[in-house]
Amino acid sequence: MDVTTCLKSLLLAIHQYRDNRTAHNAAQLQKQVEELSGMQCVRLLSSGQVLPSECVCGFVELAGDPNTSPALTGTIISLLAQLVCDDESRDVLQSSYNLTSTLASIIHCHSSTPREPLVLQCLKVLQRLTYNGRIFHCANYIHELIDFLMSNIQSHNDDITMPCLGLMANLVRYNLSVQTHIKALSNVKVFYRTLINFLAHNSLTVVVFALSILASLTLNEDVGEKLFHSKNIHQTFQLIFNIIVNGDGTLTRKYSVDLLVDLLKNPKMADYLTRYEHFSVCVSQVLGLLHVKDPDSAAKVLELLLALCGVSGLRSLLCEVVFRPAAPRLRAASRRQGAGLDAGQKTEPGLALIQWLSSPAEGEELCCLQALQLLTELLEEALGSQVVSVCVLGFVELLVPVVLDLLQGLDPAAPDSQLRTHCIRTTHTTSLLLMLCSEDSVCRVVSRQMSSQLCLSQVERLLSCCHNNDPLTCPLTGHDSSLSQVCGEAVLKAVELMSKLRQQVKDMETSFYRILQDQRMVTPLSLALTSSHREHVQTGLRLLLEATPLPDFPSLVLGESIAANNAYRQREAELSVKRVAVQQDVPAPMGKSLSGPSPSSPSHSIHSLIEKLQNGMELQDQMKDVRVSEIMDVYEQKISSLASKEGRLQDLLEAKALALSQADRLITQYRCQRAQAEAEARKLASMLKEAEQRREELQVELGSQVLEAERAKGDIEELLQHNARLQADSQEHQSLKGSYNQLLNRFNESERLLKELQAAHISLIKQMDTLRKTQDTLRLQHDKALCELKERQEQMKSFQSELQQRNCDLTGLRGELRGQEERGRAKEKEREELEETVDILRKELNKTELARKDASIRASSLELQKAQVEAKLQKKEDELNKHSSMIAMIHSLSSGKQKSDVNLSL
């Protein structure tokens, strides 16, 4: 069964039970409610359809009826508890259906049994319903609800105390009327003492609830001065930070963050926190919660960080913590844990912020927007210093690609909720990029990774969305009109970013001026110029100054659009005045709660009708009075239902009036566009005539130009030939220039060598003079040596003649010896006689041999002296040859050919 069928069956069951309250109808209705609860239709009221609205209206009516069975009421409250989980549905339930008064009436009816499950269920739903919401003090049963909460908070019953504390914390937050009512009660001091005693409770949730109530009620009073004194405020801060980091769950962390945010709004408390010595450590622990994958916890942590950025003294400290690099000990620990990037993220809070930016999933859009706002605040503080740290530049290097990815993925055909989310995210993203571009070094980092195509495509898609949702071109509801406003803001921010980077990014300036001349830029510019926000008006004026000098800028259409916007605003103001007058004349409905009679909610006509009924029935008996009261209740419910229907009809009437005003604006715009089109048509006709005349003139000029072209063709051929000759001459000139350069280099080299040879020639002349002197001395020595040589030769000749004579004597003696030996052979017999003679001859022979040996020794010594003299002479001759060759070289270098014959023969 689909949701629509289930809602129709449910609405039928509600009507059947309302007409006939039998057990069977109650069971059927309870079954239908349980089936709808099983479908988990959390965003049931976000669609704005009539069928879910009628069903919820019936639920609220039955839940507030005391005659409804407790089981059915509990089932309805369970379904309403599911609807309250969605923020948009919660706002609708509180504003349109007055669910708070209905639940308060149920609690009031069962106030005698506070431990009943239905009461606890209503308290939990009320706690979710009233969180971050304003409750009107004059609403039905609010005073009774406050009394019930105070009495049960003081009862010390843990089952009922915690939801009562949470609901009380919601009621007193930002609600001066409720705070004033509680302070005016007689038992308020006892209530304060009870809350102070809860500060020592075992449950951290109870402590946070009690501290939140005390902060809302007593922060600016004497009790608050004592409780949040400077002596113990640091302990309070430490307690709150400990609860945020080590809380019992998301609910505790949510209320503790709200408490600290409320304290920061007090200047004295903010000053105390700036002087808190453990602030950096506590903030580091809070930043560690960003690694949790729970979007609700991360959203509250980011909300706290944004609140801390709102305090000037804390923003710089927060920057130091976020952009501080991890300590070596922590980095080593993360490496030991071995988790890569995940381990690094545990020690660097900035990476956790980038992680929440990258590809936000469904349900994480708020975290993404808060992270963008936080980074904008922190980087603005960090870049505001005189010197940008290396850590910040490295962080920006990592941040820019992730931020640029957020600009992509827009689908103009997507649902309105997704378009709204993407446009808001684009606005925050471009605001962050604009802030980064305010510093030169960081702007260079952004421009390196930014492309003109990315900005152009993004602006084109945003313009398509803005044009499709333009309130001047199609009849839209207020929701769609706000979507058009959001798209316009995103377009202006993106175009302003293009204007900032048009000098740094290639083709960005062309894309920027192209976008400014687009017809679709009229809508965002007109919305900005007629906006009530000063920043939007200033941005629109800056872009208008850039666009006005452009030739194709639609200034006339922009003026008509601005006039239409002003007329629309005036029409809305007139309708609002008429609506107030009608509401004063027509009796107002009892609200959509239908929770029962109350003296303050019905109108004057309903009061008079009830008084007439009561006066007409005063004389009847007791039993008839009971019946009349039941009839009166029925009529009151019918009258209230008629009043609610009248309210719906009034809403439809207002919607029709709004549509009529939009139709008037469309007619005005159509007339303006038609007038503009006629003016353009007349302008085009005149331009066409001028073009015809110009064409005839140009045709005449064309004939003359053809003749000139033929003559120019011949001139061009001659010029080409002359150019070819000039090119050949140029090539020859280049070659001659190269040879000239070579000869010039050779001439310079020869000149350098000539200077070197001249210097060598001078040195050789000096050496020649010295050699000439040495030659003269050597010649004298040579002459002396020749004389000595001649003397030695003469001596050697005398020695040789004497040696020859001795040799002759020796040969004679040898002949004689042979004769004697022959005679000795002949005269062997006479040998003995001649032995004495032989001995004497032998002695003489020995003497002769000794003399011969002496002569040979003398001859050998003379030969040695001769060899020595010859070696000396050879050495002298070699030196003379060397000297002669050197002299000849010197003469040849100095005087050309000069012959010198030096005969140095011995």
C-alpha cells in the first residue's frame, strides 16, 4: 500500500471514529495509524499537500480530546513523535497545528499520574518539538505545563525528572515571558536550590539540563553572579567541555553546546573564557569529535566553533589550534597505529573539516555549510596577519580542490529542495573563495587550480535555475520566490568571484564579460538592487558598474525588472494591510489544535453563541445540563472546524490575490518587452535601409577594388621576384659575412702570433749575443785543445816508433830464439853446457819483456788519453754544431737568408 492510499484510508477512519466512537472504529483507526507509522514517513508534511494536512489535523483533534481512548492517543503521539524528528515538519506542527498546546492539555489532564507512559511520551515529544523553538507564553495550558514541570522537578523522581528538566530548558531559553513568569512564582527560590543540587547528580544529562535552566534564569541576577563567579567559572567551563567531549550521547552534547553558546553571548562570560588557561587543550578535544561520523554531533560541534569564532579574543586561539601542525610525538603515534591518512586526520583538525566538505551526503548539508562558514572565519583571521604561515598555505593547497568540487554537480531539473541546498552551498563556497582571493599568495594558489570553464558552467546552470524560478516570468509560490532569491545570490557571488580572478585565470575576463551581457543576469541583478540587505545591494552595484559600459548589456530590461519588483513589493504591502483589516473584522480561528475550549482562544461571536446557549439552558435539570454541555462541545468543535476552514479559504484568497499581482507584473513585463521588441524592430528596419545603401556603395567600390587588386597582383609578382633576388643577395651576404668573420679571426690570431714571435725574436737576439761570447771563448779553448792534441799526437808518434823498434827487436830476438832452438835441437847434447847461457838470456829476455810491458802499458794509457781527448773534441763539435744551427736560425729569422759556413774540422 502506498502512502497516498494509506492516508486516504486513515482520513476515512478518522471521520468514522469522529462520527461514531465505537471500539471497532477505534481499533480500525489505531491499525491505520500503526500502518502509517510503519512506513516511516518522516517528511510527510514537507510536501505541503492537503491530504497529509487533513490527517494531521484530525490526529491533533483526537489527541486533544479527553474522550479518546489512551491507547489510541498513545499511538497517535508515537506517530507525531516520528514527524517531530524532521525540522521542517516540526516547525509546521508548532506553527500551524499548535501541537504544543495539545500536548500540554494532555499532560494537564493526566497531571495526577505523572508516571503514566502517556505523560512521559508527551514530555519527550514536547522536548523535541520545543527544541530551538519559541513558545508563546499566552498559549493554552502553558502555565499549567510550567507548574507541572516545576513540581515534578522538585519531586526527585528520576523517571520523570530528566524529561521535565529538558523540556524546562527548552521553554526558558530565549523566552523572556516564560522566564518572567517563573521568576514571579513564590517557590522560585526552592526551585533554584533544587537545580543547584542537581549539579552534583550522577547523570551528566541532568547536570547539563540544570545548568542550562540556571543560566537562562539567573545569569544576569544575584544568584547567577554567585553561581558564575570568576572564582569558579573556570571549573564550570571545564565541566561543560568535559560533558561535550565525554557526554552520555548526542542529546547531552547538544544541550551542553547550547549552554556554552548561551554563555558566550554574555560579554563577561566570553571574557572569562578568553582567559581560561586550558582553552586550547579543550578545543583540541572538541575538534577531535569532528572525526565521528554522526552528522548531528558534528553539526553541534561546528555550531560551537562558529560561536567561538564570534568572540574576537578566541578566534586567534582557535586558528592556532586548527592550523597547528601535529607534534612529532603525535605523528609518530599515528604512524605506529598504521592508519595512513586516517591516522593523520586524528592529529590534524583541519583535515576533519575538509572531510565534512568533501561530497556531503544527504543529511550532512548542514555540516557542510557550517564547515564552510567556520573555514571562512578562521582563514580570514589567519590571512589577516602580516605573514601567512606555511601551515596555512599547505592547508589551503588541500582545501581548494575540495571546495572547487562543491561547485559542481548542479542539475537544473532537480527538485526545489536540492536546488535550494546546492545554491546555498554555492553561495558559502564562493564567499570562502572570495575571502581567499583577498591575499596575494593564497590568490595565486586559487588561480592555479581554478578554470574559467568551471566558473562559466556553474554560472550558466545557476542562471538557468534562476530564470526557471523567476517570479516575473512564471506564477510561483512564496517558497519558489525565495528559491529564486537564493539562486540570484549564488549567481552574484559566482560572478563576483569571476571578477576577482579575471586577471589571474586564463580566459576568465572573456567569460566574465560574456556573463554580464547575458539577458538572464537581469533577474539576479534586479533582485540584488531591490534587496533589503546592504551587502547584496553593494554587490549588485559593483557588477552594474562593470556591466554598464558593455554594448549588449540589457539595461532597459533591467530597469523594467526593477520597476516590476518595486510594484510587486508595493502590491504585497497593500495586500498585507488589507489582510490585517480583514483579520480584525473576521473572527479568527481557534488555531489548528482543536484541543478543547479555552477562554482566550475563541472569538467574540463564539463567546456570544455559547453564552446564549448557556442562558437558554439554565432552568433545566441536572441531567439535561450534562447533555447540553455535550451538545455545546460538539457545536464548539464544529464552529472551530468551520473557523479553520474559513482560515484556509482566507489563505486561498490571499494566494489568489498574490497570483493576481503576479499576473499584473507579467502583463507589465509583457508590455515592456513588447515595447522593447517594437523599438528593436524599428531600429532593425532603419539599420536594414542603411545596410542596403551601404551595400550599393560598397558594390561600386568593389569594382574599383577589383582593378586595383589586378594591378596589385602584378606589383606583387614583381615584388616577389625582387624579394627572391634580395633573398639570394642576403644569403650571399651572409656567406661573405661568415668568411669575413673567419678571416678576421685568422688575422687576429696571426697578429697575436706575430707579437709572440717578435717577443721571442728579441729574446733569441739576446741569447745569440750570449752564445757569440761563449763561441769565442769556446774557440780559444778549441785552439788550445788542438795544440795540446798535436803535442799528444807527436808524443804518440814517438811512442809508436819506439814501440815499432821494440817490436822489431822482439822479432829479431824471436828469430834468434828460433835459431837457437834449432841449434838447441842440433846441439841437445850441448844444452847442458849452454843452460847457464840460456838462463842469462832468459833473464835478459825477462827484462826485455818487462820493458815491453811497460811500453805497452804506456801505449794503452796514451790510447785512453787519446779516447778521452777525442770524446771531448766530439762534445765540443756537437756544441759548436748546436750553436751554429742556432746562429743560422737567428740569421734566417732576422735577415732572411744568411749563410754561415763554419768549418770546425779537426
